[in-house]
Amino acid sequence: MIPAKWGRIINVASVAGLGASDPPVVRTVSYNATKHGVSGMTKQLAPNGASTAITVNAICPGFFPPR
């Protein structure tokens, strides 16, 4: 992507990675930590690609309770 000066990176994170979650809903610290890592990596990479046409985004779906 860097030699081409163009590209799209789309990461899949979660709203659990954007802040603290309710313990009864998400019971694992490791899940929150990994999703926060993906969100943080996206925030760090996005400005680096700004000088080119490389965009970096994260999709953060929320929790959907079962029926």
C-alpha cells in the first residue's frame, strides 16, 4: 500500500474496546483488552496514512442481546 500510496484498512473491534464494559455482559478482561488494542492500533495508524490515500478505520459493533 505504501508504494502504491493508496489503500483501505478496515479493522473489526467492538464497543467493548472503547471503554469499560458491564461485567455481567462481558465477563472476560482479555476480550476487552484485545478489542481496545485493535481500537488503539487503528487510532495510531490513521494519522500515519494521512499523507497518502491510505485510510484506516475500525468497525465497532455493539452488544445485541439474544431473543
